[in-house]
Amino acid sequence: MSDKLLVILTFLGSSAALVFAGFLTAFIMKQNEGNDTMKEIANAVKEGAAAYLKRQYMVVGVFFAIVVVLLSYLVSKGYLAIFVPFAFLSGGFFSGLSGFIGMMIATRASSRTAQAASESLNSGLRVAFSSGAVMGLVVVGLGLLDLSIWYTILNSYYSSHALPHGLDKIGAITSTMLTFGMGASSMALFARVGGGIFTKGADVGADLVGKIEAGIPEDDPRNPAVIADNVGDNVGDVAGMGADLYESYVGSIVATMALASAAGLGIRGITVPLVLATLGVLASIVGTFFVRSGEEAKQEVLLKALRRGVLVAAAIVFVGAYFIVQKTLGEHMGIYWSIVSGLIAGIIIGFSTEYYTSHQYNPTKSIANSSATGPATVIISGMAVGMFSTAIPVIVVGGAILASFYFAGGAADYNMGLYGIGIAAVGMLSTLGITLATDAYGPVADNAGGNAEMAGLDPEVRKRTDALDALGNTTAATGKGFAIGSAALTALALIAAYREELHIFGKDLELSLMNPRVMVGLFIGGMMPFLFSALTMKAVGKVAEKIVFEVRRQFKEIKGLMEGKAKADYASCVNIATIGAQKEMIVPSLLAIITPVAVGLLMGVEAVVGLLVGGTVCGFVLAVMMANSGGAWDNAKKYIEEGNLGGKGSNAHKAAVVGDTVGDPFKDTSGPSINILIKLMSMVSIVFASFVVANSLFK
């Protein structure tokens, strides 16, 4: 396949995703917004989310400006190619843009979903899922667009200019393209951490005073933090998640392209991940047409509807990938089975997460049953479920790594095996368009429930939106498990790419476990996810405390608020959460960027390899545990609210609310941010490799 045809195919895949996202947006905007109260509530959430993102982008803009100056200095000293600062900026821009577009659609879909749910459950599902599909398709569409633009620019430049020392043309192209992965990762981390602190600070604050102290329902309009809670769902679970998975998507593709060069596959090795991603776009679009449900508001029925779309998309990729590999790498058909390994691993992780977080299965029911003896046993059982749930993903990812390595021919050619691991990550993420749709739909359903409650709609509407919301908790947990699993494979591919980058600079590595620098790097890497999680959870606690004090103040000082005769000051809580999130996100985010460079300069590149391996192993397990514990706690509460074990207002329900409150930062702040942490550390290590090699205390 020629370079021109490859770019055309990638551009067509990008266009198909963005055009279909536009079609779905038009469908959503045609839906009825509901009555004036519903419109007012939705508008308040939309304005709050937009104001938050505007302030976040100003803070992140300062960071990007500083890094661009630093990268430009390294370019002037000959450490980096001239395109690196621009690639870094474009990666951050497209990552932020994908999250911003998804959030703007989500905030417009909430009242429309509530109104559609008043007509039928299936109508509500269609609107909410369409909003999620816009997010998914925008991420893959912009990702492929960014890839095709940079490949075109770099291919043209290096066809007529001298190549960097030690690199062929493919190596020069992919080496620079890895930098826009660093830009995307940096934006994703700020978006995930900042959005996660905002959303869970507001959510925890609203629950502690509203549900536990005042005894009023969730999303009650009397609660001053309720709008901030709904804003948080959009800035954290939509904008943050979109930026996160954009980074995962392009990161896996670029890492595999870099490994193609090391494996000697040239343009053919680059063709497979790009055309596979294009096939995944088309498969995701087809899969969206299979998401339909009846009117039975049971989680197993709704799960089946979403699962159908994902499995159809996976089946299309399963078949289509065979012909892609046959036409491009016919003598290496084992690559096909590497792709299948990643695809199947993603599906199994999804089913495993569903089992441990959905309240139709025993693990979550056991947490709900433990609420009979109080909050302490809810916390204990939830932690145990989360820890137990790590076994299957670890075994599955381990199996996928071994299978993809040996299927690709790793026994005979180590670099081919590494390429197999990279392409397995691309296979897992190939259906991201629809997988992300099932995840991003959840916050829309959650906001729709809040809209229905605050607008005083018929209880049947809230019953339907609650069913959609409970499903969203499970699909969100599934999406996080999927993202974390793909992060493990992608991080391993990036570590391999880092090793290849060091070889280019003539650096021979001594990676024996008996090397004390490797061992120290492993310890620091293993510690990083815990330190990072501690900082982000503490940040949620600080913001939640301020929200609690503000809600208590309003309940005390605004006469008639608790009786429903006065209106709460929602803006103050939104402002508190915004300022707190912006302040608290800086330290944990910078930690991920500074640590790899500092370790390399002080202890050498062998210590950096240890850091990356330790961070990947511990981060993967910790992220799965936190995401699944949080999802299970949330759905245990929902299970009781459906009328089981005494229902709403019972002692069991109050205990489950405590569990849900603890689980909020687990599943929506710290857990999902860890997968960005482990990939960003690898990206930073690759970009600064030449500088670290030249200036390390250990040569």
C-alpha cells in the first residue's frame, strides 16, 4: 500500500466518524427539550460546565506554553527534531477539543433525555446513547485526523530533507509523532484529574449534607450543590474521559507504528494499525444501529441492548482484520491473531467488570446485604470486591501479552513480538467509537435523572432515568476497565519504544534485576500510583469540605430553603468546586511529568525502565481495584433504592450511601487517572530520552 493511499484511507475513516457524529448531533438537537424548568436546569449545567472548562484551559495553557519553550530550547540544542514542540501542541489541542465537543453535546442532551424518557424507556436510551456515540466518534475521528495530518507533513519533509542520525524515514516520522502523544497525555491528565476533583468534590459534598444530614433525596433542588454535581458529571466523566481515551487511542497507534520500524516492517507495519483503526470506526458506526431496548426497566435487559452493539462491532473487526493483515503482511499472519488477542481481552475485561459492578450479580448484592450491619461492613465488603476483581483482568492482560508476543513471532524475532503486543493494544481499542459511547452515555442519563427530579416530573420518568443511570454506572465501570486494560498494553508498547529510542542513541541497557538502579526504579514506579491517588483523593476531600460548609450555611441562612419556598444559590457551589479543582490538580499532574526526567538524570535510564515497569504493574492493579470498588458501591446503593433491603431512607440505605460516597473518588477521580499516569510517564521518558542520556549522572 502506497503512502498516499494510506493517508487517504485514514482521512476517510476520520471523515466517516466525524460526519456520523454530526448526524447524531442533529438527531439529538431535534429532540424536545421539555418544559421551561427543564430548559433552565439544563442551561445552568451547560453554563457551569463551559465556565469550568474555560478556566481549566487557561491554567493548562500556561503549562503548555512553559513546556513548548522548554522543548524549543532542547530543539535549539539538537536534542529534539524541529517539529516536536508543534506536535506537542497539536496533541494537547485535539485531546482537549474531543473532550470539549463531547461535553457540549452531553449538556444539551440531558433535558432531552429526560423528556424522551417521559415518552418511553427506549426513547430515553436512544437519546442518551446517541450523545455518548458523539463522544466516541469524535475521539476516534479527531485521533485519525491528527495522525493523518502529521504523517503527511513528516513524510513530505523527510522525503526531501536529511534524516536524524541513526533513523530511517519511518523511524524519524514515528519518533516525532510520539510527541503529540505526550501532548495528548498531558491534556488528558489535567482534564481527568481536574474534572475528577470537581465532580467528586461536588458529589461528595452534596451527598454528605443533602442525603445523610438533611435526609432529602438525591438531586433535590433544595440542595445548593446539586447543579455543581451535575456540572461535575460533564466536566469529569465526559470531557475528562474524552481527553483520556483520545490519548489512549492515538498512543497505542503511534507506539505500534514506532515498533513497526524496529521490527523492520516499514510502511506495511504502519499500514496495519492505521487501517485497523479505520475499520474500527466503520464497525462502531454499524454497531450503534443495534442498540435498542424494550420498555422493561431491568438492568439485564438494558445491558443486553448495549452489549449487542459492542459485540457486533467486535465481530466486524474480527473478520475484517484478517483481510487487512493478509493484504499487507501476508507472510506474518500471526499478527492477525495478535489483534484478536487484544480484541478478545477487551471483551473479557468488559464482562468481568460488568460482573463485579452490576447489581444483578452476587458481588454487588453482597455489598448491599452487608449494609444491614452499618457503613463499616459496606466499606470492608466493597474493598474486598474491588481487590478480588483484579484477578481476571490481570490474568487476561497477561495472557494477551504472551499470546500477542508469540503469535507475532516473538520467539524468533524479539522486535516482531513487541510489535505484536502493540497491535494487540490497537485491536483492543479498535472499537473505541462504540465502547466509549456506552461509557459516555452514563453521565447523560445521570443528568437526565437530576433534571427530572428538580423539574418535578412524574415518578415514572425518574424510575426510567434511574434504570438508565444504574446501567450507566456499570457501563462506566466497564469503560474504565477497558481503558485501564488497554493502558497496560499500550504502556508496555511504549516501554519497548523507549528501549528502541535508547538504542538509537547508542545506549546499551543493563536491565538485570540485580542492577540496584533498576530495583530502585521499580520501587519508585510501584509507589507512584499510590502517591498520585493519595494526592487526588485528598484533593477531593478538600473540595468536598468546602462544599459541605457552603451547603450547611445556605440551609441555615436562606429562610424557606428547606421548605422549598426559596431558591438555593447554586453558583456559589459551582465556583467553589471550580477554584478548588484548578488549584488541587496542579501537583499530581506535574508529578507524572517531572518524575521520569528526574529519575533519569539522577539514576540513569535503567532506573527509568524500572520506574515505568513498576508504575505499569502497580498502577494497572490499583486502578482496576479502585474503579470496580467504586462502581460496586454505587450500584449497591442503587439496588437498595429500587426497594430492596428496606429501600430509600432505611438504615441499610444510609450505610450504602456512605459506601457510595467513599467510592466516588475511587471510581471517578483517582482510578481512571492512573491509566494516564502510567502512559504519560512513558511518553515523557521517550521525548526526553536524548537529553537524559546526554546529561545523566550515570552514563
